[in-house]
Amino acid sequence: MRYHLGLAFLLVLVPSFARAAEDVPERLLPASTQIYLRWDGIDAHKDSYTKTSLGQMMKGDTGSFVTGLFDKLQTSAGALLTVESLRRGEDPKTLKKLQADAKAAATLFPLIGKNGFILAGELRQLDQPQGQIYLIFPGMGEKPDPLFGALRLGIGLGKGEIKEEKISGRTVSSLALPPVFLSWWVEGKHAVVTLGTDKPEAVVKTIADGDHARLTDNLLYKRITAFKKFETNSRAFVDVAAFVKMGAKRGKEVSKLLDDLGVMGLKSLVIYSGFEDRAERGLLEFDMPGPRKGLLTLLTGKPFQLGDVPPMPSDVVSFTMTNFDAAVFYDTAYKAAEQIVGLISPDDVPKVKGIAKQADELLGVDLRKDLLGSLGDKFCYYTSPADGPFTLGQTVMFKVKDAEKLETTLEQVIKNLGNASGKQVRIKKREYHGVALHEVYVTQQGFFFVPTYAIHKDWLIVGFFPQAVQAYIQRSKGELAVWKPSPVVKESLDKLPKEFLSISYTDPRPSVKQLMSIAPLIGGLVSSFNPQLNFEVGTLPATQEVTKHLFPNLSVTSDDGKTLRQDSRDSLSLPFDVTGLDTYSLFFLFALFGRVAF
């Protein structure tokens, strides 16, 4: 009796399981997908996000400001559309459609934020390129108007002609841009947009036909969905091997070049991004199994620990230390240049050798043997506000292999560069705390730098001015305070590999403080030229409110011989360091923009 009841129960559930499998949007994509990215949206990880530093920051005035600014931009865009359309003489019927699409499109971003999106791509051949890009919006099939309205709006403003037709029971809209086609439609619970060489009929068949393997069968996809190290809100992979294999088919010469460069050793790139306690977490994995050669030799080296990092200033804003052998880099780059030029233009190979010879003649030394050969296998870079204003507080360091030879070579190089430039260049050598300090003075109006370097304890230290180098010498002798990891940095270090090939530390707070300090000036300036924006400077959050939840970002790169991994824990990832001069450049750019545009 139990057997029959169980069988009946299974028969009831099977259709439900089938429907659940079909609802997985990745099943719409082919297993041959080479590039894949999925962002889950905000709702799926809302609780975890609110615990992060960024989530806490967005709870207060900062979040209110961002939301208000976004709303103003939407309103301004809608008004601009109406004015611009009227100027272009759109007929009332067309204008009404554009306005309706604009109104629908205004709600697109919140809708994407709810369920996220999937971006995928496949390149099938290089000669007479064939491929397709897929953009899937999970769960948007029930309410596709914001997405489709945005597409119609953009195409309408560009005077494109949209074709609508029935394909396999689906209403498919498309725009022909030979040799590519843009198509969009609703597939079950999802909205689909594709761009590629396939015509609408072919791409609908690819997605709707169940006869071929799906992305859910792909090994890289299975790998990223099985990841459990931390909670992820986005995952991605690139099937590098597929692209390399495709390139190798272009001929024996290309295949040999890729092999010599070591590119054949690259298999895949996998990316995870998510949350861990109050930190944003990231992990990049480069699969490079087997012996490495060519360019891949640059991604190797002897691991080191935090204790091997030279003494940083106590107020250091950012620093990076990484394995970097300049001589090996030169050899690899030189050989790669010869091979690439030899493949593209064999007659120009002698020119590559000529460039190297010219560099040696200009410097007056053998660049590879005398200069780069005297350096070691590590590079370090740090920024300290105390060492210089704006972005002038940067100091660069190289590990030294042969100090005596390097000192002689540098003096010769500087002398010859001065002669070549026609400027009087003088090196003042003096002793500072028992270390030889070299100050370079250039006789040129407006040249205010005094490049300075010293070789101390197997490190070459280079700064814009003597003070940065002097400070390093004092720190190395214990005469000045040095940077030590704070408790929150120690917390990050405890959750990252202890040995690494590279480490990067960045404190976003100084950059954000400087940016926020001039934000009212920028806002006031923009408002003065365009009062109709109704921008209120008072809506800007206080600097302390923005930064109170932030803490230093930390990233390390490690290698187990098969996979190169970059682990990171961040509070706020900045695309570039806006500390100093960059910030003031932004101010002047905004000022110029406000003057010209408004």
C-alpha cells in the first residue's frame, strides 16, 4: 500500500520538478557558453548586504542622498526627452509612445535590482565571426514593459525600425543591424535580449529547442554553483581554453606563438563576489595547471608573508608589494615582441632588436644586464600624505640584488638622460643617517621635483622629494613610527592566505573624506549655473556619516601551482585612488562641465 501511495506521490511531483528545472534561467543557454556572469540582485541577499559596511552606510543619509539623486536624474531625463523630442518635430502619436516607453523605462533599474540579470556569450568562429550575446532577466517575464520600453525608446530615438513577428508561439521583436541582429521576447518567466550574428528564428530555436546540452551541464557552471566558501551574490566564468583553442586553429604559426607565450596553459577564469560578515568578499581564480612558460612565468615566485613587507609610514593610505623580477619581465616581453612582430610582419623583426639597442645607447648602459639585472624579485609601492601633498606622497621600491653595480648604473643613466635632453642635470650625493642619499636636480623652469633615491638594506627607494626617502631610512632604523595592522585588518588577514605572491592594502576613508570635502563646492557650483535642477547642497551627507562604517580593503594573491587566486575583503572598493590631485582634477572637471553645459 505504501508503495502505491509513494508512486502516486512521485507522479504528482514529477511535473513540479520538471517545471522547477525549466524555471532555472541558465537552462535557456547552451552548454558551449564561454562567458557567463550572474548577479542575483539585491533582494536575494538583502539581510547579508545590510550587515556589510556598504549596507550600513546606505542606511543613513548617504543612502537617502543616492536615492534622491537617482530620482532627480530620472525626472530630468524624462523632461529632457520631451523637450528634445518636441525640438525634433516628433508627431504627437510618436511622442506619446516615446513618453510611455520612457515612463516604463524609469522603473527598470529597481526591477533589475530585485532579481538581477544573467550575461552570457559564445563565440563560435573567428573567420567570418559568428557568435551570440545573451542577456536574461530572471522573473521579468511577467512585467517586461520597463525593459522592452527602454529598448523601444533607445531604438525610437535613433530612428531604428523594429520588426515584430511570431516565432514558435512567441512574440519576438527585433532590429536588423547587419551583420548582427538585436532581438527580445518573453521566455516563460524570464525576459530575454540577444545580440549577435544569429537571426531571430535561429536564436529562438537555440533557446527553445531542448535537443542540445544546456549551461547547467557545463563543468565551469557546476563549479561556481557548488562554491560555499562565502555567500555569493554574483558569479562568473570565462572559458579561456575555448578561445585559445579557437585562436590556435588560425594556423601553425599562431598555434606555436600561443604555445611559446604560455597562453596554452591558461584554462579558465572564475570569479566570485559576495559577503562575509561586514566585508564585501571577492575571489578570482585563474586555472593554470602544468608547467608555466612564456608570459605565465611572470605569475610565479617565492611566496612571502606580511612580516616581509618593508616598514610603511604609520599614516599609509595604500601599499602594494608583489613578486616582480624586472629582468625576467624584460626577457619575456622582448621575446614576445619578437614573436608577435615575426608573425605579423617578419621584415620588421630587426626593428625590435634596434629599439633595444637604441635604449642601451640612450642610457649609456646595458639595460638588461646592468640595470634590470641588478634588481631583485620584488616591487613595492606606497602612498603617504605625510610624504607629499596631492599624489606626490608616492614612494616606489625595488628589491636589490647587486647594490654596488646598481648605484653606478643609476648615476650613469641619469647623467646620459640629462645629456640627451639637453638639460643640466646634477646629482647631489650626501649621507643621511649613515645611508647615501642621491638627490637629482634638473635645471629647468617649472620642474619643481627633486627626484631622490637611496639603496638601503637591499631595497632601492625612490621618491619625488628627499623627505620621503629620508622618512623611510628613519623608519627602517626604528626612529619613526611604522604602520601596524589594526584589529579589523588582522581580522581580514586571519581569513586570507598567510603566504602570498602579492598583497595590497587600501584605506578608502582618506579618499572619500577628500572627495566629500569638495562635494558641497561642486554641488553649489552646478546649482549656480543650473538652478532648475533644484539640487540642494544640504542633501549631501556629512563626511563622518559616510566614512564611519568604512575600514581598509585588503587583497592577497596566492598560488598552489595549479590555480592563481586573488582573495579580497573590502569595505568600499574604489576604481582608482582619488586621494590628492585626482580629487582636485574632478573638481575642475565638474566646474568646467557646469560652465559649459549649463
